Amino acid sequence: MSALEPDDPRSVGEYRLLGRLGAGGMGRVYLGRSPGGRLVAVKVVHEGLVRRPEFRDRFRREVQAARMVSGAFTAPVIDADPDAPLPYLVTSYIAGPSLEQAVAERGPFDSRAVTALAAGLAEALMSIHAAHLVHRDLKPSNVLLAEDGPRVIDFGIVRSVEAESITTTGQLAGSPGFMSPEQINGGEVTPASDVFCLGAVLAFAATGQNPFGGGPTPALLYRVVHNAPDVGAVTDPALRALVADCLAKDPAARPTPRVILTRIGPQGGEGATVLSYGGQWAPEAEAGAWETGHARPAPAGPMPQVRHADHQPTLVAPAPAATRVQAAPPPPPPPPPASRSRRALLFSGAGALAAIGVGTGFWLNRSATPGRSAAAASPTPSPSASASASAGSGVRPVGHWLLDETSGTVAHDTQGGHDGTTTGVTWQTGDGGGATFDGSTGQIVTDGPVLETGTGRSFTVAAWVRLTAVPGTFATAVSQDADSASGFYLQYSGTDQRWAFSRPGLRAVGRTAPTGGVWTHLTGVCDGTNRRLRLYVDGVEEAVVEDTAPTPSNGAFVIGRAWYDGKPTDFFPGTVRDVRVFDRALAPARVTALM
């Protein structure tokens, strides 16, 4: 996600826009927030399309059709206005990479993960077809991998966009390798066409390649129509047979989505496949290497397997054999990490890549906990919403201070047991609550460190902050003491008059100028592997710098001030709440989910 550009709107309908997710042939996609605080994806149609008289009617019909689609593996439409000067469509926001991104990052999926993917996509197609729609553009970039399963996006709307492209340019839009023969030949496109596309998607997930190869578009289209698909690299026999059947040239010979589900495994209780999608897309053991979404690590073997209950995922081979073929067993789990201190072991968490996709896709957010703006009157963060946001991010924090106390001198850590002692702090009960610091002595100090901040260490620090007034000097919301200076600072930079995530002598300075009395969500991400510091303001990445000063800090974790030259400094004049820290570098989508 990138910051809004000068020509981008700041709001669409009732939705406040936070950043740009991407752009495609139809329009631009923004991350937005609903009046009730929910994160949404807002697509705004290109002005050039609106000028075409026939487009608005097509858009209106497609929106009506899209509203009819519901299911566990599709992204629901929340709102739309086809009659607005610039028509727009609002859907749920899904934090997760596209299948295309996942395979590019980590290589092909193993047979268990492809089996789970096939089940989710088949159910999604059942939902789409039940609404009398044909997707027509099912391809890896239109499949998003949320933690609770895949999501099919861009149904219906893409059909009208591609029709426009063919009419105006004479060229096929999209990815020809994922189009059915009848679609290429101009024949009748039925739900069976989506099944063909599903077969190509599953082959791609299992092998990392299109089953009809690559090369120039005319040659690729010819092979789709005339040549047999290359599925030999799909190692599991039953899965290979299923993919081949989906790729049959004759639409009548392809299995229906219902038949696909039957072949994957029995329906109902006995023998039903139990899938844990968060584990299969990116398990805890590999999260650290894949979390940041910026460096491109080389593939490290096959994609991880699904977690399963007593019943293993199975594929039933087609007649005449009708033999249940069990997916290949998973490789042994990775060895446990080297012994660490008892404190470090308490900090272990979970995570996965959640790279924001681009184009015309929409994603579902796991939670929504906004700050309150005195100007915009957005909803305020609540303890319950913040707790759900931690769960929604998919990674358990190693420390979480809600700062929702109403009295006393202890700030409770609800995750790691690192309670802090307060000085010069008053507790707020209205307007978002939180701990208000006096700007001169106010601080919350734990008994010892919570994060490891030295060379090669990754961590994330997030907090809602509100300055009483913009100060003329530095003001630090969160830090951790070291011998002579803090190991990091999540702060307001008086020199730059901007928010910053800092090390001693080094700052990632944002673009947003703070305003007194306005709640702002700050996140600092230290990617120790790639030596990067990143600052996010209200979920949007605003700065990234090379971490040339990785500073170990073994002192107290502190809310409300910094440490410099062996003494406390840079006291925060304002209110802080919902402070969360993680022992890894969170990916952009997970940072957004914290809000």
C-alpha cells in the first residue's frame, strides 16, 4: 500500500480513504474506513470509462449481480454507487497475498495445500455460479490467500472490463494461459469455463508454471485450444487426474465444482477434511523469513502443508478406479530453534506473509480499530476491538498494554506479563481512554526489557498516540532503555516536525505532520534480516531507511519517554493507548490489520 497521491480523492461517499492499494484497467483501489470504523477496499472507476454511455449501465448490472454472490470464499460487496459522478464499489478488505505472489515468493505448493486450495476455490465457484454469474477471469492474481482460506475476487466486474478492452483495442485482456478454449474461440462461456480456469490455477499452484507454457500470446492461445496440458509435474496421482479433468477441451467433460468437492473428500462429519489455512499458507516456523514482503528471499522448498485433524486430506480418483488416494505425507517438521533464555521463549509468536495485492482486487480485514480524530470524529479504539485486532493480525504480540486502567499505578501487560509502573500518569475514561502523560515526568516503566533490538533482530512496535499540543522538541511514545541511549524510539521528531521511528542518530521520518488532539496510529517495523526501519502512520508506510545503527537494549521497556546520555528525556505530552510489540517484522497487511 502507498500513500495517497495529490490527485487522489480523500473520501468517496461515506468512506475516508487511507492509502492507495493499487490500480487496474478499470480504476484505482484504495484502502478506506467506513463511518463505523471498518477497513474496506474502495474501487473508483476511471473517469475515461464513465464517459462511455454504455459503461455505466454495464457497471450497474454487474454491481447488482455481484451483490448476489455470498460465500465463505468470496469477498462480499458492502456498498456501491453506480450513479455517482465517478462510480465506486466497496468490498471487504482481505489481508493476504495473491496466489501469484505466494508462489513467486515461496515456490509451488505441496499436494496437501493444493488440495485445500481446490476445495476453497470449488466452493467459491459454487457461490458465484449460484448467482448466475461466470467469473471468466479466475487466475492466480485473482485468488487471495487469507488466513482462513482463499478468496476469489473480481467476479463479474472483470467481465465488463474485458468486453470493453476487446471492443476498443481488439486485444484480449488478462492472462491468456488461464482462459478456456471456448472463451478464446468466442464460444458460449458457461460455468464449465471457470472449471477450466480452476484447473490451470491448481496446476500453477502445484508446479509454479502455466500448464500450457509461456511465450507469445498467439502461440499460448493456440496451445490452450489444441494441445494437451502439461501436468506431469503434479506429483500426486489423484490431484494430477483432477487437474487434467478440469482442463478437458470439452466443457461437458469437466467436473462441476460440486463433483470436485466430492473427489477431494467426503462431505459431512465422518472423514471430513479439517483445514487450517493460516498454517498452510505460511506457518509459524517460516514466518520470519517471509513476513516483511519487501526483500525477495529465494524459494526454500515446497509450500508448507495444511494442519489437519484426525482425518487426512484426500483426493478420490475418478471412475473406474474410484480409489481414495491419500496426498503425499508432509516432510518432517523443522527442528526446534536453538535453546534460548526463558524470557525469550515466552516471546515466541506466529506470523505469515500478507502482502497487499494490486490491480482490481479487494481484501477482507481481520479487524478494525480506528483512532478518534477531533476533526473527523472517527470512532475511538476500544479494548475489545484492540484485542480482536491482535487476534486478527494472525501474530500474537509479546507485549500488549491496553492502558485502559481507571486508577492505580500499574499498567497491565495482557500478553507477556511485563506490567509497568506508572509515574506522572492520569487515566482517561472518555474520548478513547488511555494513559495521559504530563510531558515532564510521565512514564510507564517495566522491570526489564521486552524486545531484543540488536544486530539481526526483528521487531515491531505499535501504538495509538495523541499529542495534547504539537511540541517544539522531541516527544517519544515508546522506547526501550540501553546503556547510553534507547534501542529504538517511536516518537515525534521536533527537528523534522513529523512522526518518526528512530535509532540513535538515525530516523525514518514520515510525511504526516501531527495535529494536536488527534488520535494517530504509529507502527515502527525493524527488519533485522534486511536491515531496514519502516514507519507506518495510520497503516500507510511513510518512510523506510537502512538500519545502520542496530542498538542492543537491555534496559526497561518504557512508554512515555526516551533515554539519552544516561538519563530520561523526550517526555511525551499527550495520551497513549493500545501499545503492542512483536518479536518479528510485521508485513504491511498485518500492520494495517492492527488498526
